[in-house]
Amino acid sequence: MAMVAVLLATWLEMSGGPAFVHNQGARGLSSGPMVRLNLGYPLGDRLSAEVWLSGIIESAPASAPGDTAIASLGAGGRLLVAHLDDEGRFALWAHGGGGWGVPAAGDGTPGPLGFAGPLVTFQPFIQRFSLGLEADALAYRHGFGAAVMPSLRCAF
């Protein structure tokens, strides 16, 4: 019975959107699509823990040819900062995580990575789903950047 309760509280979220990264020693920004899958569990009304898997394909800037792809795995969490309406349908969260990334294509070396940023969510009339928009600061080895990602979350 306890396992059923855990599964019912667990959620899966998919987010994706454009990412822009500046790598140390290279001129310009590399850009490309980023996708993240989160599997999470609430630790109360205001806090959740999650594991995530992400991938990004970066088109190199014109001054440094060589596209790359990075796959990563890590853990993270989110903290409810505020409800933005009286009904609790809109919420502002602080979202962040850290993990390890490996090059899936192109040059590069494995290394630590992280993300952090605000997440605004909207829960429509269907209770199991919520929509979100996240703006993240990104860091990977000697690079840093930003991503803007809409998301869809589904509770089991």
C-alpha cells in the first residue's frame, strides 16, 4: 500500500528549449536545443527532490567550428517561493540541480555541470498536469550560459 502512495505522488516532467553557452577560450556563443527529463517526488508542500537526465546539442560559433552534444545525469530540487494567485494555480519555484555531463558527440571532456533558476508553473483544471516556463543559468566545466524552457509535468 505504501508503494502505491509513493507512485501516486511521483511525477515526470519534460522540458525543452533554446540554450546559449559561452565556453572559456572560445569566441561567441554556441547555441542549440536542450531537453531535460525530471523524475521527482514531493518532500512536503513546498519542497521536491528529483533526478534528471538532459541532453543538449550545441552549434559552435562561427569563430570556433565544431558542433558538440552533451548528455548528463544528476539530482536536483525545487522550492516553492510563492503562489501567484488566490487559487494556487500559478506558482513561483526556485529550481536547481547538479550532475555529471559527458560528450555524446564532438570534442570535449566529461565534467560537472549545474543549473539554477526560477520556474513559473500553471496548474490547469486537470489536477495531474501542470505547465511551466523556466529560465536557467547553466554551467558545464569551463562554460556558462542560459536556457529558456517550457515544460509539461504529469503526476502518476
